[in-house]
Amino acid sequence: MQKSGTVVGLSAALASELRRRKLRAPSRAILNALFEGLYYASLRTEETRRCTLSVVYISPKRPDPSPPARIRQDRWSYINLAQPIAWTDNNIAKISQASDPRTSSFAVYPGADGTLKIWGLVDQQNRYHDFVNYHSESGPQRPGIFQAETIATGHIRVSIGYERIAELSVNRLMDARLAVLEKGPIFNTLRPGILRSVAKLEDRLSGEGIALKFKPVYAWTTALCRLILRIQNYRHGGALLITPDATYAELKIRHGLRYTRLRTAIENRLFFGELHYRASNEAHKIW
């Protein structure tokens, strides 16, 4: 859902969601200051480079209040700055060049004077980016009460964990995720072709005496998501035409290429994933 939006509207959307989840929401003044800083930073450049950054709203007194019993080596951790830095436009622009938002986030929280401060860095954010860009099938626990990042000029995304809460794109507030590849007319159009591939995979697995357990439809839709994201990242425009008409009667193809590797790769990934699952279960029984 899109509607006319401002930084104030983004703050209101997040505060409402935090209250709904029975989480303590920061004051509206703090949220406005946070998002105004991110918004103006996204409009600026520092030494000719665009300012991009990710922030985590996290308390320096209890940054990790409920750690898991088993902590992985690549789990996120935090590092304190020698002195907190005031959340001002100039400071944000300068410090944004010190951290790549794909790998680390700035830790922010109100200081003793009640104003917002940058007090540290949270690392190991690359695993989160791998997950949201469909390069991995599982994601780590995310730090902080909520997270926010600049996506493009005048574009801010706010999340709680892995759930997008709202986005502000210049003056448009988007507060609902459109899962077009999970349900609806686009998914229904893609589904018959995907199911034909699934049928081939099931025949192949039956020869090994294995029943399909993984989610083959998800494997196909995530592959399409990766393609679309890659097209978007080139920033030159692009489109995918998916059609059951193999004659292409109304389409003039200038440079034809028959590429079957994607379909083969997805089917092999699912096939060998099932074999690995069976082998793991058998090994576990032996142990």
C-alpha cells in the first residue's frame, strides 16, 4: 500500500508497530531525528561518494539481552566507539564512509542528555544481506529493537528483524509488502511451469527411493527474485518475459540464446539436497 508520506509518517508507522508488538517505542522526537538524519544523508555526497548507511537502534547498556545458548563464530557482535558521536547531518555524512552497510551497521541510542548518539558498530551484517537477497536459505538473529537503512536517494527502509515495517521513498510511504511471487495472479501464472519441473524432479527422486520433502516452488521463486534484483542493481532498466508461447510469433528476437542452465541448476540443487538430507539422517542414526 502506498500513500503520501513524510519522515513523521514513517515514525508513526514504526511506533505503532512497536506498540502492537508490546515493545518499548522511542519517543516520537527521537524517531523523527533518526529518520530525518537518514533522509538528508541519502541526499548528500561526501568526497563525491553517495552517503549510504545502516543503523541499529540498540541500547549500549544491554546490547545483547537474550543471546542463544550456542553462539556461532559468525554471529553478530558489537564494538564501542571511544566516544559517542552526536547524530548530526555533518557527522552522519562523514561517518557513513567508514562502514559498508552490507557488512556493518551503526549502533544508535539516546545518550544521557536525551539526544541521539552513534555509540558503536555492529558487525557480521553480510549474512543478513545474503539472506534478504536470496543467496542463502537461512538468516541469523538480528540485533537491536529495529533496524533502518538508506536504499537510494530519499529512500529509507525500516525493519524489525526480517520483517519490513515501512519504507519512505521520497514522498511515498509504503507500509505493506507485496508478495507477488508467493500468491496472487503473477504466482498463479508461473505455477503451472514450475509444477512441470517439480514433476520431473519427483520422477528422478523416485528412482532413488526418495520422496520430495523440500519446497521446490520456493527454489524457483527465489531464483526469479535474484534475477530481478540483479537487473535492478545494473541500473540500466530491464524486464523478464515469461510466456508459454514458444513460437514468439509477436516478438522480434535480435540475439537469440537457448539457456537451460538455470533450470538444470535448480533441479540438481533440489535433487542433491534431498540426497544430502537422507544421508544426514542415516549418519545421525549411526551416531
